[in-house]
Amino acid sequence: MIKSHPSEQLLVGYVAGELTPAMLMVVGTHVDMCPHCQQQVQDIEEQLAQKVMQNSSRVSSQLSIAEADAMLERIFNSQQGIQQPVAHEVNNLISLDGKRFTLPPTLARNSRHIGEWQHMVSHLWRAPVQVDEEQPLNLIYMSEGAQVPEHTHKGQEATVVINGVFHDEFDEYRDGDFILLDGHHKHTPATQAEDCLTLATLDAPMQFTSGISRLLNPFSSLFFR
Ligand SMILES: [Zn+2]
């Protein structure tokens, strides 16, 4: 059962297409996995549609037929240059470390953007998902017994669990859980007996905070790219 969801503000941004591409992927992957947020998204879509209808009926009552025709023609002409989307291969399975994972639809549709897996340190692997030129988005795989040194963030870190379980000082997170942390939170993500595949985005490099792991700050650039 999913217990950790995006805020309503993020869901509105998701529906309105106002999030960064990386954040859109993380929130979208959560929505793929969360019936509760699917319902929320549907409600928000209906509310937004009603607003658009109200605005357009107000506009149309002020337009003469000739003006409306001219407007339609402009809209029609302006769309002639828009290219049809190209069909891409959709791959909903990835394998790593001898295991196979099923990707939720948002990720599966973007599977062509998933780069090569790279081994970072002992129990951590990462594969970039290249959808956003400015904000890195990564699949992060933690095998059993992994620990990321305690760190905080200059910006925001948004994570969704795709498969498995990890925990930090605050809670335990399972399939579908969405976690948003900022510079006010320090945390030490870790796995125990089970592995974990997550999708995560950072909008600024992470900062390692405790003892010896301060020495690892260059390591944060491994995540932030
Ligand atoms: Zn949810």
C-alpha cells in the first residue's frame, strides 16, 4: 500500500504540464502506480477542463461569427507545421544484476532515453534517463545491504520507488512511494535484506554531511549528471 504521495500542487503542475521534464517523469511514474493519485489527477483534469470551457464561452460570446472564423483559420494554419509524433519502440523491461524489472508506463514510453548502467560504489548502480537537459534524472539501483552516506540537498530531491524497499531516518519506502526532500532534510538511504530500484531527480548537487562522508562530496557529482 502506497503511503507517500506528491502534494496536490505537484499533481496540478503535472496535469497542467508545468513541471520540469525530470519532475514530470518522477510524478508520472508515481501516478502510474497509485490508484489514489490517478483519481486525483482525473478530478484536477475535470476542474481544469471546466475552467477552460468557462473562459472559452465567455470569449466566444464576445466574438462575431466572422471573427470566430478568422480565429479558427489562424489556429488551423498554425498547426500545419506541427509534426506528428514518431512511433518509438516501447520497452517495459530492464535487466540488471541478473534481475528483471517491469517499468511503469511513463518510463516504458521513455525507455529509449535510458542510458547504460554504471556501477558507482559497492552496492549502487545508476542509469541516466536523458529527458531533461538541465535537471538530471537517474534510475538508481541499490542491491541488498546498500547505504548512501548521509546527505542533504541544496535544492530538491524527488524519488519514486519502482520496485523493492529502502529506508532512511524518517520512514520505510516501498513500491510506488513518492519522496520529496529539500535542504532542510538530512538523510541516509539504505537497503537491508531486499534490493531497491528507484527513479530520482535532483535539482542541485547533493551535499554529504557527516564525518568521513564529507570527503565523498565529489561523489555527489556521480548522482548529479
Ligand atoms: Zn499517490
